[in-house]
Amino acid sequence: MDWLDLFDINLSLADERTPLYRRIVDAISGAIESGKLKAGDKLPTNRELASKLKIDRSTASRAYDELSSRGLIKSHVGRGTFVESAAIKVTAPNPVSYAAMPVRSGAIDWQNRYSSYASELYSLMEKQPRLTQGGDVINFAAGIPARHSYPQEEFVDIMQELIKSSGESSLFEFSPASGEPALRAAVIKHLEKRQVIVRDSELMILSGSQQGIDLMSNLFLNTHDLVVTENPTYFWAISNFKARQADIVGCSLDDEGIRLDELESALMSGRVKFIYLMPSGQNPTGITMSFERRKAVLALARRFATPIFEDDFSGDLFYDGEPLPPLRAISADASEHVIYQGTFSKALAPGIRLGWLVAPPPVIERLNFAKRGADLSTNSMAQAMLTEFLRRGSYDRHLARINATYTLRRDAMLSALAQYFAGTGVTFTRPKGGLFLWLKLPDYMSARNLLTFAQRAGVSFSPGDLCYVSEPDASTIRLSFIQNDQDTIKEGVKRLYNAYKLYLAELEDKAPKQTYGATAEHVLI
Amino acid sequence: MDWLDLFDINLSLADERTPLYRRIVDAISGAIESGKLKAGDKLPTNRELASKLKIDRSTASRAYDELSSRGLIKSHVGRGTFVESAAIKVTAPNPVSYAAMPVRSGAIDWQNRYSSYASELYSLMEKQPRLTQGGDVINFAAGIPARHSYPQEEFVDIMQELIKSSGESSLFEFSPASGEPALRAAVIKHLEKRQVIVRDSELMILSGSQQGIDLMSNLFLNTHDLVVTENPTYFWAISNFKARQADIVGCSLDDEGIRLDELESALMSGRVKFIYLMPSGQNPTGITMSFERRKAVLALARRFATPIFEDDFSGDLFYDGEPLPPLRAISADASEHVIYQGTFSKALAPGIRLGWLVAPPPVIERLNFAKRGADLSTNSMAQAMLTEFLRRGSYDRHLARINATYTLRRDAMLSALAQYFAGTGVTFTRPKGGLFLWLKLPDYMSARNLLTFAQRAGVSFSPGDLCYVSEPDASTIRLSFIQNDQDTIKEGVKRLYNAYKLYLAELEDKAPKQTYGATAEHVLI
């Protein structure tokens, strides 16, 4: 190995004021710049380098780290360390001097410029089905309340009041990254009603809870980090975690929530960054975790010293008596283990884009930095409006009203499903809260194929496959029961059943043919 | 090297239906799972592995790639390839089975959980100076307009009108990720006045233009990707690019904008993802790029087929006649090369959090996916209000008003600086637009040290060092001239000069002592 001849590292004669590792960095980057070392050339191991130069191995290692962090060299698994690219002095004083390289003139090749984040996200988005909008199609797909459920009149009243007194208000001013102090105080009061006790330093306001998922991904996830989730889970959580190149371990659910045996197995690895859970009205299954399960999940998180990221996106929508306490409220020390978020998009109005997140103060400090990097701060006018809505007690009255309505709608959907799909082998969950129920077709059926028939019959839904972390069950369906009134729900379920029958007929039509001759084979192609 | 004895790779007897590389993967991951191979154990190079097992090197390489992508092994620069962690089957069917590992019970070690994004951002944020707020301190630091410059009365009027007609409006509904169609149309009309011709498929609405920087970072930046910027540049652009582990090449500015020689050198590498520029009222220097320089920069971008990310954050604030066309409007094909964004935060009100971004349609499509991942969509009420404000022509009237005011304020600051700092060696830029001017102290002075004196004297500013990509000039200062009226500006500059004199006196007080005896040495410690 005479690669050392390629360039001069005359260490004994070098300027004594420059640290040794820095002289090695300069020598190697100089050799790359001058073309003596080229992209793809192999470098010695740091052990070899140290022995050749008669220097300490940690010095060689430090030099390689520096060259690597500058992007000049790169190690490849099982092969060794190589020159990565032409030298670029990213920290060079101006004017920067580069080795001349061939010019690529003309149109921009966008396709090859995107990051791994963009590619991963795109490949997930491409799989989304196209839903028919409007017309006579009854929408069971969307995870948002119906327009006329918004407390629009009271919003208007509040806006007028704010406007009258807006001389000194901050309706249009810049809001702190962590949110308006008055809104933070109002959210803290609201959370007390859910038994969640929060200090101001533990809380931040979000531009909707999707932002919480994004900030948490930014703050914790490096490539190949592990996240544990329920499986199936929220599509936009899967996509954020995967776009950050994290690996997801999905644990299945039973009637009481995430399965403990699977969760324990997943935590055994000891390298889970966080556990993402929706204990109430889980998206997409509608399952609400039982009290016993909540205690056990928290105990597991404590035992494995692993944080829980609790997404209580629909915690304010509950239909069978009082809601269970969130994980964050299960025990006194849960504040150390649980990062807790919620939103006003589901129970109030999606257009206001407001949510909150609760975490230990040092985590909140960092999330606020990430929030500034993401959008600096949240719309001030919406924050002022919500503050007043909470202060008046209007949110509680609104919840009482819509929870009564949604209970009837849930019951209407459950009884229509029971009526139409009796004896078909179709099963479904019975949600205690939230927006969704989860329907399972017979294994041989595809929800996406059913969707084609359904849209023709005038009803739409979300196929469940995209909610799976891996190995999707293609015969699952997410139905939203809050968006339509009871009669529309009954009509929608009827259409769904008609579509089901047509799809079944097509399957049966095809099935016998598969065993007979050329025609059937043609069908199979 | 007898590591092969650790586990069985009996390749000749193995199941022939399993690919060779897969059998190696299984053998090594099995050895890790069973504890025969432990985290930190060194693996052979793939050349050594291939020779031992008498297999093809590409097979060994493929096996290592698979193990690496599962996070089981990792190569370290100059050292070789090592077992990274206990085996985890991330794609295992349920129930997942893991090897039992020791339990780490107790408190969560947050510090060691953060991502590289979080660490990088935190280290940048920690360097921010703490500014005295309120009281009698005159604020030259903040990059936002003064409260009473907001067209609050008209906003109120619009809100009342919207409220009256809100029966069918979408004030509180979910908005499309790309923004309300009516607002998109109004922004397109506004951009026409700046000679920027945009189709609807090329435009998206942002929750403020900071979000544009974040989405662009997500969409294009992988670790060690290169971004070219002006140097100095916007702190929250530097922080976003660096937090995504990108490398930044900063090019200095002269009176006409970014230096062409440095930009050309930077582009020579051929691996620049995009060039981030603020051609009008650059932050922090206040420099507006000349028309000739704009043409030349665009020609360079075209020659090197490299996109420009043009941040026209203060393009609506201009004080010397008509504004220059943005890069996006310089030539017909600029639409292929320039991604163009702007904001209503600077000229209108920061609390409404609304901006826009223009890009070729395939890029917009992907940015909209990233936008959904970030916050799903933007506040609907603010969009409705801005739509009406633009539709009425109120924004143009507002701009005429504030641009007249800000011209006077700029002139007041320039003449006060010229008056007080004559003969001091302090220099400053003369902005044609935007919010800022850039002041340079003599080299031996530190802006942060001056800030201490300044805050005591009742004036604050932003030290310029954080705006540098690398090797900061610690004797630079950013002053905002739009936030205070003319008298306050004069008083603020006077206070700044008083602080400057006190700081200078302290320096001169220390300077002679440095040459004399023990006391001086003590001071130097």
C-alpha cells in the first residue's frame, strides 16, 4: 500500500501550531482537490494510517471524521473508506475555489434532485385512491365533521366582540412560537377536565396536531430509528415516520387496544425512539383502549424507559358515559414518560388549524425551536377566537351537543350495518368514541375493488390498506360516522350493501370460470 | 480471523431455494439475535467474507447492504464494519418475536434520544443573544412591522363583511393543502403586477414563507447535499439547511448582490441542490441585486442547470421608484429554473401567517404532499380575509402608504447614522427596499459586546454573526428601520452612538494595559 506517496504528509516538518489531525485533513483534501486522489479511490483504515504515520489512532480517526463530515470521504459497509467526491471547501473563505468540472447546461432534471424524504412520501401518496367528490355520493371517507356542525354563529359573535376590543388586542401581531399565553392558559384549564394537569412550561400550541407529528419526527427520528405504533394506524403518521427513513414496528390491536405481548416484544430491542398511540377512538379502527390496558401500557413504557407519544386527536368525542383518562393522566409520573397532543380540528372545526402538545419542559423547548424552523408561529386571529370560545365555556356546551348527535349517528351506522350485512361474514368494530369504525370484509375481497362498485352506487369510504405499517389487510375499510345525518347514514350503508352484492356477484361470476378452459385463463390475465 | 466459527454458514447444505445472499443475512442476523455476535463486534470486509465463503463479492456486498439497511451493522469511516445492535425484525409478521434483552427501567434519557436535526438546531439556537424586551428600549432588532402599521380597521371591516355572508363561505372549513382557490387567484393577479406570470398549477399557499424554506429543505436536502446562499443570509434558512445536515457554500455580496465569481465557483461542483437567494432587500444586508446581476445570476443557473430558490420576502417594500422584476420574471424560461416565494408577513401583518410559493407543476405537486405532512393545510379564515383584502385593491393602497412611510424612516436612519458615526470607521449599506440595513464596526470591535452597552443605553439590534454560513464577521450588525417612527429612530441611533463611545472607551482603557506588567495579563485572562 503505497498510497501515501500520492501526497505529502510531511508531519515532522509541518507547522507545529496546526493540530496534527488538521494537517492530515489538509493533506488529504489537498490531494483530492489537486486530483491526485480521485472519487472512488480507497483509503487505508485509520489503523493503517496511524501505523504508517506513527501517530495515535484517535488522531487518524478524528481526521477521517472531519473529512467524512465534509463529504469528501465515505465508508461503505464491508468495503472500506473511499474518496467520495471532488474537494469542496464548504467552509472556505471567499472567494471559494473549486476544481473545474464539466458543465451540465440546460433543463433541470427535477426527478433526480429530490431528497429521500420526497421520494418516500411520493411513493406513499401515489398509492392513495382517488375518491369521487360531491354530487350524490355519500361520503364515509373524510375524517372531518360536517360543515353545519361548526359553531359558526358563535364564532361570528366572538369575532365581532374581538374586533370591537381589538385596539389593544393582538389579532394580527406575531404570536410567540409556543402560542398566545392566553390560549395556553385556556387549554391548560380545558385539559384539567380530562384529569391532565399541565404546567405552562410543558405546553405548546400547534398549527393543528399534524404539525405535532411532524415536529416529533424532526426532533427524534434519524434514519433507521425505530418507532412502535398500533397496526393499523394513522396514514399521515406512517408517512411522516417513513419519510424520515425510520423503521416502524406495528403492533396489532384487540378490543382493549394495542396488544401487550407485541408491544413488549417490540420494546425489548431497547432502541425504540417512541411509541405512537391513539388510545381513544383510534384512527382507523375506532377502538378505545381500556383502563386496565392503559395502566399496563404505561407500566411497559416505564419499564423500558421509552417515551409514549399519545395522540388524543378525538379525545373530546365520546359516546358511552365519561371518557377514560388519557395515558398522560394515568399516574403522577406519566408526565415524564408521555408526550401528549390533541387538536380542535375534529371536535370543533378543521379550518382553524389549532392543536396543542404537552411534554417535559426540555422537550418543549426543543419542539419550539423546531416549530420556529417549520412556520415560526401560529395564526394569531384563530388563537384569539379559540381563547374566547374556551373562556366562555362554549366549547363544553358544543361538545355536549355534538357528542349527543354523534352518538345517534354511530348507533345509526351500527344498526344499519348489522341489518344489511347480517350473515355475510362482514365484521365491524363498535366505537366508544372518535369518528371512525372499522369494517372487515371476507378475506377474499378487496376493499379497493369494492370502492369502484361503491362509488358507482353513490357512496365512498377509505380503503384500509394504507393504514397498515406493513403487510396490509386489503379487505378492510374505514367508515366515518360523524359527517352525515342518520337518514343519510342509513341510505349510505344501503348503497354500500348494494355495491357489496354486485362485487360479490362479479367474484362468483369469475370464480367458477377459473376452473374451466381458455376463457377463464383470459379473465385471470 | 476465525469469526466465522461464531456461527454456522453451511452454504453448501442450505436450502437451495433461498438466495445465497439471503442465507448470509439470516446467518449473521441469527448470530446477532442469539448473542453470538454482539454490538461492537467487527465483521470482515466483504472481500474477506467472499474469499472465506468462496462466493461472489457482489453477493457478500448485497448481504451487507441488507444487514446495514436493517440497522444491524454499520460501517465506520476508517475503521471497518461492526455489529450495530441487537437484531430486530422490523417487518416481521405479528406477533413480533425478539431476543430478550436487558431491561433499562426508569427515567427517560431525553438527551440521548434527539435526532441529528434536533441537535444541530439546538446548537444554533443556543448561540442566539438574549435581547432586552419592552421598557424604554428602542428595538432595531425585530424584522416585523410596527403594530400600528397594520391595516387593522380594514381587516375588521372585511371580517364583518365575511361574517355577514358566511352562510355559504368556508371560513372554518378545511382548506385544500394548496390553499383556497380564491386566494390562489388573487395572489396570481397580484404577482402579475410584479411581472410574474403564474398558472394556477404552479402556485401554492404557505402558512408563511418560513414554511416554504422548511418544505424546500424537506423536498430536496439529503445529508451532505450542497446549498449555495448569499453570505451573510437569513438565520432561519441557515438553520433549516444545516439541521437537515446539508452543507452550505456562502458567496459574499457586493453592492449589486451576490458575487458572480464565487457563485460560478460554487456551481462548478455540479452537485448543488439549489441556490437560495433574496434578490430584493436581502436579509440581513438590505442589498438589492441590480438588474444586470439578476440576468447574469439567471444565466449561471441555466448554464449549470441548477434551480434558484428565490425568497422575495420583502419584494413589496421598495423605496426608490419601481421595483426590479424578480428573477422569476427576468426571462420566459425562468419558470423552469426559479422556485419563487413571498410572504404577506412583512408588508402586511405577521400574525396572519400567509405566504405563497411558485414552482413548476411537478415540484408543486410534491411540495403539496410535504405540506400535508407538515400541517395538512393553512388556516381558512385568514385566507378568506386576505382574499378579500387583495380583491378590493386594499393591498396596493396599503403598500403605497407604508412604502412612503418606510422611505422616510430609512432616510432618517441613514442620516442619523451618517451624522453620529462620521469619522468613526463605521460603515453601512443604503437599502433600496426591505426592512434592514447592515452596519459594519471596525474589525477589532464585537457586535455582541456593543449590544451589552447598547441595551444599557436603551437600544437593541441583531448582532450579525449568526447570519454567516461560516467564519462570521463578529463586527457586523443588522438594524431594522421600519419598526420605529423617525424621531424614535434618531433617538435610537443617538443611544447606539453613546453605547459605541462607552465600548470604545473600555477597549482603549484595556488596550494600553495589555503591554504593561501583571495587571494587564490578569485582565487578559
